[in-house]
Amino acid sequence: MANASLAPAVDAFLLELRVERGLSPLTISAYRRDLAQFGVVAAGRWRSDPEPIRDFVIGLQEAGRRGTTQARKVAAIRSFYAFAAREGLVDRDLASLVDAPRPGSYLPDVLTADEVARILDAPSDEPAAVRDRAILELLYACGLRVSELVGVDTDRIDLERLTVRVIGKGNKERRVPMGEEARDRLHRYLEGPRREWTRRKPTPAAFVNQRGQRLTRESVWRLVRRWTQSAGVEAHVTPHTFRHSFATHLLEGGADLRVVQTLLGHASISTTQLYTHLTGERLREVYARSHPRA
């Protein structure tokens, strides 16, 4: 962090998040990154001047960052300053003097059913590709977060009942159904490449590399990018794109919003309602493209 005097205060704040509030390592890492970016702008003024906070917000806006990203980063700064005020590190909560940016109307990227099919069909029959196909199928069949996928152990996959149990945000467990195609691809991977790769190095991890080690989130990002390019899909696709597509396609198919909320593991239905807006946008696109008088 550019400002050394800010670093000890941030470290103390992150310690409280971990010990007192029990936040996950991923969430704490996000707080650390956001506050590190703020530290570059704040320099030595963070204790007494609200202007660095305003400068930081303006910088995000000028960089064209999404409203949701702006709001998240400012929320991290607000939480930090509230902590600093409680601990007497600052005379007053300076962040409360600055208006937070509104999230705006960001709609996530969504693949068409045809694009999903092309990506899922891209992997070959090589052992690593068999694993990758199983991963892609599960991402789309269950709408999993990438952290949930890499955290899955084999005892949480029930191929007979076509379900997988995952640990989501807030350490909450949920059981998600899968389709027969995902089941078949998982069975082929688990009984084939995974069995071979873990023969000398037993592990509970469902998704492993050829050395028998649990895959990382970065590995899944890379394989998604690889097979997207191989499929000739030009859209910017990440593991989360499959989650967005999963939710949107369910709603377009007539699924109840509450059901989709449960499947996604959203604590609030307002988060899931984002996809109803997205579905409306897609319906208008189809209408404009298809109706002769549109």
C-alpha cells in the first residue's frame, strides 16, 4: 500500500472482519484490494480530509467503472472509516460526508443457448478436456459461483439423485439439482481422469489437476477462456457468465423467481430480480429483431 500510515489501520480493520464478523477470506481479500487502491489516492491525507474519498470516487467514474463496482469500493471505504472512528484512529467518520455513487442499471453479460452449447461441445476427449467439459457442464447446469465449484468435494456430488451440495456466501450450504448431461459428464470425469490423477495422492477435492491438486479459481478462469475461444464465441466469457446465463435462461423458460433465488443462493430476492430486468431487455431485442412492424 502506497501510504504506510494507512496500512496498520487497514490491517486492524481486516482483522476485525475476520475475527469478529467471520467474513470469508475471499471477501476480506476484496476489502484489502479496494482499500489498497484508495491508499494510493489518499496518501497522507486519509485521517483529516474527506477530499481523497471524493477524488477516489471521481477517479472510478472517469475510468468508466461500473456503478456496482463503484458502490462496492465506496462501501469498503465507508466500513473502514466507521471502524477507524470507533477505534479513535480518526476524529470523525469522514466517509459519511461523501455521497456514494448509485449502482446504476448494470446488466450482466449473458450467453445465448447456442453459444452455451458451442462452448460446452468444444472440449475434446483428452483427459484434461474431459475434466473441463464436466466443469463447464456443472457451471451452467447449477449456476455455481467459481469459488463454490472449486470447493466441491466428491462426497457432495450425488449422481444418483442428480444433486450437488455447495457452500455459498456466508458459509451457507445449499443443494442444487443438475441435469442428466452434467451427471454423465461428471461420471466420466470422476471415474476416468480424476481416478487416475488421485491414485497416488488421495484428496476429497472433486476437481483436480493432473498432479492431483485441487483446482484454483484462476485455473477455471483460464479453461473457460480457452474453450470459449476454441468455440469461436466472441463474447467476453467468465465462469460467472454461466451463472448469469443459467438464471436468465431459467426465467425465460418460465421458472419462478423464488426458485431461481434458492438455486443461486441469493440471500435477498432483490439480487435475483436483476435477471427479470435482463430478461425484459432480451425480450425487447428479440421483438425488435423479429416483428415485421418493430
